[in-house]
Amino acid sequence: MTQYSIGQFAKKSGLSIDTLRYYEKEAIIFSQRDSNNRRYYLEADYEWLLFILRLKKTGMTIKNIKEYAKLRYQGDSTISNRLKLLFEQLEILKVKQTEISQNIEFIEDKIEIYKKMTL
């Protein structure tokens, strides 16, 4: 079982040590401690962190990520609550997708108007 020091884990994840400590303080991730009380992380922690980073890319708030993490660490009995958070984020993304599509259409229309004016 591979163990990563906080420095190694920061390098592997592309995050700073301070960010990892912040995520721990916010109870989003948890490290293990060795006999010298130094933090270490496992591959499963890395997979979880990748999931967290993906949630961030979707625009999920830290507040909701913290709630999701809390539920995850409580176990499978919280799956319905986690699903609720994911469905809420999906709806937010769909609204943004519609807005982006409308903005693209607006710009494309303006480009067409200018192209006709220059001919």
C-alpha cells in the first residue's frame, strides 16, 4: 500500500500543501498519521481528491462540497442525500449550459450581421 507524505501528495495532486491542509481543516479530506504524527495519504485519498476537484470544476460551492464530504464519510446510508446534492448541481449546470448556448447564438448572430455589412 503506497503512502504519500503531504509533500508527495501535493505534488501528485497539483495542489499546494496549504490547500491540502485547508481541505483537512474543512473536513473535506482526512490524512492518516504515522508514528511520528506526520500526515500521510493513500491512493484512495487521491481518488477522493480527484472527485472533489471535479466537483469544484462543476462550480459546486465549498459549502456543498463540505456537506457532500461529511455525508460520504458517514457511509452508504447517506447516498440519497448525496444524490440530492448532485442533482442540484446538475440543474445549476444545465441552466449555465442554456445561458452559454444563448450567448453563443447572440455572438454568432452579431458576427453574421457584421459579415454582411462588410460585403
